[in-house]
Amino acid sequence: MRKSAATLEGGRTRTGPRPRTVPLALLLPALLGLAFLLLPLVALLIRTPWSTLPGQLTSPGVWQALRLSLVCATMATALSLVIGVPLAWLLARTDFPGRGLVRALVTLPLVLPPVVGGVALLLALGRNGVVGQWLDAWFGITLPFTTAGVVIAETFVAMPFLVISVEGTLRAADPRYEEAATTLGASRFTAFRRVTLPLIAPGIAAGSVLAWARALGEFGATITFAGNFPGRTQTMPLAVYLALQNDPAAAIALSLVLLTVSIAVLAALKDRWITPS
């Protein structure tokens, strides 16, 4: 009988060739699942008004929402990098009481309904919020229903993607390089900046792209915390929602843009996130 795995040096194994035949009991549900996922996307492409698409995409409202979405998603990604990379390093390289709980709280926005996240942001950073009341009283800063509020909402839901990616890369990186640098006289921060960052650059890049894509598609927390004001807080997902009620053709055009961006992100990450090594 042919073995399904071959034994390598050191006791490791590698899988053998994939089976050429697929059981019908597995093939049919698999094809059904594929059709279930692809059918809405195919329908979007079929119903796209290709003849009027250029005009739809160049209309002032669509361009305004597109520009605001790109700017806010980029700013949210930059903010996630500034505070997310150190947080990932803390989780991966240090041992402190309650680290498991902290990691769970960091990843909570991944499973938290976005609308709930928006409500939580309002209670924390709103004008009468736990922190927001002091920001308003001391510095005159009001975050809800502003462009800055969009960035905050998108950062809240997108940063966990960056933290998870960078933490995983840090755990895979050999910490002895950092230890060698500190032995030679470098400070911990210098070792992080000169040694660790170049080692984990691919993970940071992958996490940044994922965070950017998540921020670009954010809807629930944004509309709850920042509202839906054209030119100020109306991002592309919010514009799709509004256009679907009044101008379905514009909603389809905006949806097609978001679909194109999502496909581009998956294509860029297929070797680092989607495809197993």
C-alpha cells in the first residue's frame, strides 16, 4: 500500500500526492459552497451599468466618498502602525500577569459587532464620554461626527489585524538576534529598531495591508460614532448604503470599486496570509 506521507531526516514527514479523485459526498457540498460565495459577486458584475460606469465614478459625490475613504483608511493604518506594532512586541516578547487577557481584549474588535464598537466609542470618546468630556473641556476636542472620528472608528476595528500579524511574525523570529545586539551594547529600543524591525518587515507589511482594507470597508462603527455627512464622514461603504436607496446604479459602481480593492488586497497577500506554506 502506498503511504500517504514520506519520512524525512529527523523524523519529519511530508504529505504525499493529493488524491486525484474526490468523493461525490464531498464534491457536491464543496461546489455548492463555492457557488454560494461566488454568485453574489457574479451578480454584481452582471448588473454593473458598464456604459454609465465612468460617469458614475467621476460624479462629485462618488469621488468625494472615495477620496475620504482612501485618506481615512491610510491615516487609520498609520495610527495602527504607531501604536499597534509596539503592542504586538509587548505581547510577543514580554511575559506579564494577565497577558492572555490582554491579548483577548486586543482581538475583541474582530468579533465584536461594529455597531457595538461604535456605541462603545461614543461612551468613551463622545462629548459626554468617560474620556471625551475631558478632551472637550480641557482641549476643545470633539471627535464624534468628524473626520477624525472616522479615523478613530476605523483604527478601532482595523488595528487587531495588524497586531495579530505582527505578533505572529515576532513569535516566528529568533529573539537571539535581539539578545546579541543588546550584548554588544545596543539598547533594547535600538535593537528593536535596527534588528527586529527589518526581520518582521514582511509581517508588518501584510498586517498593514489587512488593516487598510478592513478600515476601507468599515461601516457599522463609522456610522454610529462619526455619522454619515457627505464630504466629512461619508466613506464609501456609507455612500453605498445611502445610494442604494436613491441611486442603485451609483451603489453598484461604488460596490464594484470596493470589490476591486478587496481582490487586489487578496492577490497581494496570497503568499503571506491566504496560501499555507
